Amino acid sequence: MINKSVPSLKNCQVELHKNQAEILYTNSQIVSCEGGKLGSSHPLVYLNMGEKDFVICPYCSKFFTTNKTKN
């Protein structure tokens, strides 16, 4: 059974930095990812940040975080 309360990429704010690393800001400790760009998608995965404020997708390396502080 799929938990519909898990935010998808469309519910995250996206920011690109100079090195083109994608950082997605979210309000949830659990996120879902399925790649995104045509040809570079991957199976839908659910990622749990646990006690951290970030998680990195093992397939596409997207960086999801609840920390909105910018360096």
C-alpha cells in the first residue's frame, strides 16, 4: 500500500548550485524520488532522513533536506 502522505518531487522546492547539484527542500523527513528527467528516471524509492536533516537518493544523487539555511 502506498502512503499518499509522502511528498513527491513536485512538493519540494528545487535549487541548483554552480556545480549543478540538485538540492530539494522539503518539510517531511520521508521523501520519494523517481529520477525526473526523461531518460534518467529510476524506480520509485522512498527515502527516510531518520535523525539527519538530509538524505541523498542512491540512484540519482538528488539531495533532499529540511535545512533551509544556505552557506
